Amino acid sequence: MNLGSFADSIGQLIEKTHLVAQIKAFDIVGLFTNPWFLVPFIALVGYLLYKQAFRDLIILGLILGVWYVSGTPYMHTLVVGDQIQISKVLPVVFGGAAVLGLIIYLLLGRSD
């Protein structure tokens, strides 16, 4: 199987499962009130607290923060029509670089 046919099969799978539509219709409130997500999530946070893995908790919090910020109305105004609003994109780029730098520092810069 070559790479082109593999990519085509992945594309067909995405179309068949309507993955893009599911992502667009995502409900964060519904997720955090769903016990099938909430119980394992609380168990993970509890386990990380028990193991005193504060670095991992900070990284998990950063990932959840980026996920939350990506759904705010501000993010929907970054592209108006076919034009990228540079004055709105630059703070997002610098904020993303700061978060990425912090994650890299937490993973590689410190020894536990």
C-alpha cells in the first residue's frame, strides 16, 4: 500500500464518519456533565495529585485552557471573509508561543 492510497482511505473514513461535522457540533458543557467523561477525568486528576505530578497537572491545565480559548468568540473573528485579521492573530500567535515554550520548559528544562 503506498502513501497516496493510505491517505485516500483516511479521507474516505473521515467523510464516512462525518468527523468534521461532529467536531463543529461539539458541546463542551455536555462533555463536562457526561459521567462517562467526568469520572475518568476526575480519576486522572486525583491520580496526578496523589502522585504529586504537578508538572503533568500544569500541562493538562494548559491543554484544557488552549482548548477552551479556541472556542471563544474572539477566535471566530480571526478570519473575516477571506481576510486574516493580523491585528487579532498576533496576540494568539504570541500567546501560543508562550504556552508552547512553557510546556517545553516543563518537559525538558527541569529535572525532577
